[in-house]
Amino acid sequence: MKIGVVTGLHRETQCLPVGDDGLMVRCAGAKPAQAEVCATELLADGCGALISFGIAGGLSPDIGEGVVVIADKVVLPDGTTVSTADNWRERLLGVLPKNGGVVTGAIAGSEILIGTPDGKAQLHEITKALAVDMESQRIAVVAAKAQVPLMVIRAISDSSTRGIPDIAIGAINEDGTPRYGRVIGRLLKQPTELPKLLRLSRDTENALASLRSVALAAGPLFRFA
């Protein structure tokens, strides 16, 4: 059975195993509606399970950048939840490092970017989720409607106390690649944002490294559904 993977960014797709013909991958370009389209297309192309894979913003003060969340459920914007596949999740957790770098808990899905510490604190209080991203809620709904197994694997790129610099917001192309020209243009007007941008870049690299490690450690279990 083929597994469909939806990412938000092109860099996230590069963390997946190369040459694994059991995986079909689509990038949503950090757009919730496109994530739903991607998930629907993957099922139409013959995939029998879905994975939401990529980076996320931290909501819980107990976890920092680089920690991977293997979600046990997705909290939708309306407060309802969609559970991930228990057997798949437990087998995956069984082969991953148990040194605090991988945790399990709820992921919140948001239709808008939650990019400030205050916004993250409010969402954490409401949902009790460990992290938030902008694709998982749409993928979860598609999986639930089709009654196929769901897995969510997300690495923290910005912790609950970190914000997303204004100059980085909305700087993603439809194919999930960065709009470098837009970021540089904004940076020229707001040079004081450079330290925040560099910090975000470093933390994102750490999160992507964590995703690569999980995909490598999981091996065949990455496709167990």
C-alpha cells in the first residue's frame, strides 16, 4: 500500500527517504486549502494512508526547538479532534529515540499563522496541544472522511516563547520554496529584524534535521499503516 505524505514546505520533502517508491509526496506551499487538495489527490492516486509531515510552532512551554511531536490526535479549529492510527503510532514510537527528542501528544491545526508568543499561549490554553501547524487539520479531515489511517509527524521550529519575524511571514511560494527576494527587500527596510531571522533559520534547520533523523530511524515502519 502506498502512503501519501503532505508537507507545507519544499525543504520538508527533502527530509523524506530518497527513492522510496512506497511514498507519494505533495507539498502544499504552507496553504491550508492546498493541503486538503494534496491529501485528496493522494487518495485518488491510490494511497491508503496519509501523513502530515513537517515543522510546527511550539505551544507547550515544556518542549523546545528540534523536538519531534508524533501526534496522537489533531485538534481542529472548531475544537473537535481526529485521532491518529494507534497501532501505527505505537510501532513508530517504539523504534525512535527515547531521549526526550520525540514526544507524543495533541497537535492543533490552524487556518492562520500563529506566530506570536501570546497567540501560542492562548491556543495552548484552549487546546492543550503541544504544537500547531497549518496543514494537519485539513489532512486529518480528509483522512477521517475517507476512513484511512492518519499519522502526524512534526518538529518544533519555533518554541512557545519565540515569535515569527514579520519579514518572514507570507514569504513562501506556491511550490513551498522561500521567496528570498521578498525577505531581503523587507530586511533592507527593517535591518533590526536580522537577529530574529537568523535565529529562526537556525532553529528551522535543527527541526529539519530532527525530521530527517526520524525518517531514517523509522525505516520501513515509516510506511506501516
